[in-house]
Amino acid sequence: MPTHRLARCHNLEDLRREARRRAHPMVFDYLDGGADDEVTLRRNSRAFADYELLFRALVGVDAVDSATTVLGTPCAVPIIASPSAGNRLFHTEGEIAVARAAAEAGMIYCLSTLSSASMEAVAAASQGPKWFQLYVWKDRGLVREMLQRARAAGYGALILTVDFPVTGNRERDLRNQLLIPPKIRPRHVWQALTHPRWTLDYLRSPAIRYANLSEDQPAASLADFVAAQLHAGFDWHDVEWLLGEWSGPSLIKGVVRADDATRAVAAGFNGIMISNHGGRQLDHSPAPIDVLASIVDAAAGRAEVILDGGVRRGTDVLKALALGARAVSAARPYLYGLAAGGHAGVRRAFELLTTAVRRDMALLGIRTPAEMDASFIRRLSAPASLQQDTRT
């Protein structure tokens, strides 16, 4: 994507429009869509509008420092690049571009089990801090192998995703007949011709594969393996075995209930990522911001809490911190950038967020993230998110 077009993207919605312009519609829908009626998908972002910020005046904020630590890992801003599968679907540079851009921004990068670049290739391409996200397979030997590889490649923490026992009902993908890698059917040909940058990128690039599972086997056949290996029966008793195999910093991703947060702390997790999988699994799940305070209370300082989902503005980040989150994590913002312009697009997405956080800290009257507390936020008595959604 031409640099001048990225420079004219002044917020993440601008990047989203550029991603829609470049990407094949079925690919954009895979990135942009959610489950069922997409109520949760919309609510994740809209719910931030139910909270307002109470800024301080005349406190002297000429030196703002957004740096913090998450699970002891230093980061330049309290934003983490959340794991997302198959990034080469959006741009041939894929996960390597995202990991590099995250390192340049001073962020922690999280690699998905179902990445289209191997954990070793990503580790070699980026010197920034990296965590590894794991889905639970029925084959414990495969789980053990992945943990060993992640440890050897220098991934500093393990993220266990627990909101994916089966795949959610993503109707956009069903209507588009999306496969990974995409198969261009006759109905898709015109759309491919009208999105030439994505189409040429796709046709000139090596086949998309789930590289952590196989460097040789196509993703289409691996999809059947993944569906068969997802372990819906995995429960809290199995967590003890898993954490024993990892024996390092660990987070659980996909928690929206306080009682699950309590069990996660008791099981030994160091971090809790409040998430509903970006609205892609169970529709009508709560927005992470709405359950954040209750989960922070349940964790009671024994685990760091990260809000995952719906973040689009610097004020979203700061609202989460005010309610007790240590940091936020997000995937769609950088995926919009990736789909729009590869590495340069991801850099633009991170630049927009980090610049906004630092500017909004100054406007709030805080110098560091540690100063952000409940005195800066209150919930509106008439929720703004109940207004009609006008997003296109």
C-alpha cells in the first residue's frame, strides 16, 4: 500500500476501510466478522462508551512515560499484540511483519498455535518479547512438543486459550464458503479481479500452512486435524498437568466470570486475559470491559489482569487501566493494518494506538500508567452503547 495512503489513516477505522479496500471480501469478512448475529462483536467496542473519564487539571504532565511491565516483562506501552491465526491470509508478510512491528513499538507479541509462520521463524525475525498461545490438543505428546519448542525458541510466557472447545458459528465465512487457504471459486473470481493487490499477493506467495503443525501439509487438510484434535473435554484437572509441563509464566485467555478467575488463580496462572474471542465464539457473551472490575476483584492481586477485545482508542486502554487491568491486548487493529499494507500497515496501527495513549495520558493528567485508578472513571447512568449501532 502506498505510504501516503497509510499516512492518511488517522484512526483504526481508517485502516479498517483500507483493509476492506485491498483484501478479498471473503478474507476481510473472516477478519471483521463474528458469531451468529454479531451482537458481542459490536458490543465489545461499543461498551467502552458506557464509561467516561474524569481528567485532572494543573498537575504538570510535561513528561509522560507510558512504559510498564506485564508479568515482569517491560513494555513501552500497556498494549499487547494478541494472538491471531493464519496472518498470511491477509498479507504474505504475515506474523513476521506483526512481530517485527510489535518489537519496534516496544510491545509484547503473542504468537498463535495456528500461525502461518513457525514459532522458530518468528523468533528468528524479531528480538522483542514474545509469548506463545496454545490450544489444547487431545494428543498430549503434541502439546508437550509445542511447549518444548516454544521454550527453546525463547517465548517467555504461555497463554492457554479456553474459549475455543469448538468453532463458533461464523455465518459470514459460511456464506463466503471460506477455506484456508482460500479457494477461489467461480463466484469469487470477480471479487478477486476487483481486489488485485490482495489477489496478486496471494497468487505469488507460498501456500498458506499452519506452520507450527506442519511446514509441508496444506492448511486445508490440517484444518480437519485441528477440528479432530481440539479437546472439548479438557478441564481444570488437566490444567495442573499442563502448567507442570510448562513451568514458567502462564496466562489463561477466555475468562469472563469471576468464579473462573478465582479457579485460575488457584490453579497457578499468573495472568488472566478477559476475552470472548473477539465475539467469534459464543454470541451474547459480555463485553470484556463490563466484567473487568469483577475479575480484578476476584484475582485480588494474585494474578495480573489483561483486557482483550474491542480496543480501538487510547481512551479504551486507559479506561481498562482505571478499572484495574494491567494492560490490554488486541488483534483486529493490527490485522487491519496488515491487510491494508503489510509491515508498514501494522506499524501504522501500533503508532496510532501508542500515540493516542500518550496523548490521552497527558490530557487526563497522569504521567505513568501506575497513576491510573478508579478515581478517573465512572459509568454512565444511561449507557451510551444502547444507542443504535451505525458502523458499516
